[in-house]
Amino acid sequence: MAELTSQQIENLKKRLFERRGELEELINNAAEGAKPVSLDQPIGRLSRMDALQQQSMSQANRQVALQGLEQIKAAMHRIDSGGYGCCVECDEEIDLARLQARPEAPFCIDCQSARERKK
């Protein structure tokens, strides 16, 4: 497998910036829905349960987006340090198709699969 070209890295970097913007927007939107539900509001029991469920989902979505941002920051750091495109576990090159699908991916497909089997 050939190393990534500078053009491929630039294209992937652009995708990382785009994805970062999407996640930041999602985090901002989720912050509103994650606010505590007031128990003093005169709404019905089912409406309150629905509001609590929506709050819980917003908090979970926000947490996933925050983790995604951390992965993007780590990928940007690997680009800056020259380690981008190599698996952080086995040091093998990550396939371009995988990076195009998930430019923040820190693991090659074999290492990622092994990590998922352990869960």
C-alpha cells in the first residue's frame, strides 16, 4: 500500500474541518435540549416523561459529538506530527478508503475489528 499523497492528506484534512463544524453545531443544538426539565411546570405526566426522554437523548447525542470532536483533534494532531494515516496500535498504514469514510479513524480495519470483538 502506498503512503498518502499530500493532496490526499489535504482532502482528508478538509473533510476533518467540515466534520468538526458539523459536530460543533450538533453540540450547540444539543445543549439547548439537554437543559434540565423543570418539574414545577404545570404539564401532564406524559409530557414530562417525554421531555425527560428528549433531555436524555440530547445529552447522549452531545456526548457522542464531544467524543467525535476529540477524535478529530487527535487526527489533526497526527497530521501535524506526520503520523496521520498510520494505525496508532500496529503502525500499519490505514487504507485510503477507510480514511475517506472516517478521516478521524485512528486504527486500521484489523485493529478496529479486534477492539470491537473484545467489547
